[in-house]
Amino acid sequence: MKSKPQEKIIDHHEKGVDVPYDKINPETLRNMIQELVTRDGADWGDPGGTLEDKIAQVLKQLKNKQVKVVFDLKSETANIVSCL
């Protein structure tokens, strides 16, 4: 009986590591959040909100585990992503 060749499983998802936000230097975390909320195409609803309001909103989402910081092993970059 011939054995079938094993199929190679290809994972197209990026490999990442969750990074606890409270372990990140506060200034670094603030810079990450600021980059996120000022990114082209970012939709933050009320256009009248200040930068500080938007940063506070993301910090609250981090604390409530609605978003998380992920370090992408492939690109060696960190990003804030939804937990959904």
C-alpha cells in the first residue's frame, strides 16, 4: 500500500505575539497610539475630537481588552489591533 504524500499546510496569517500594553514604556505606547489615531484613513467618528481624546479612547480600549498590542514577527513591527 502506497502512502499518500503529506500535504503541506500553508499559513497565510501573520505570526504575532501579544504584548501586554502595561509592559510597554508609557512614552512608546503613547507614540504608538498617536501614530494609530493620526494614520491616513483612520475613522474616529467625531472629527471634532482632540488628539488627546482619541489617545484616551484607545487607552480605555486597551484597559477594557477591546484592542491589544501585537508584535508581528514577520515584519518586526508592533500594531494595535481589535480583539474581536
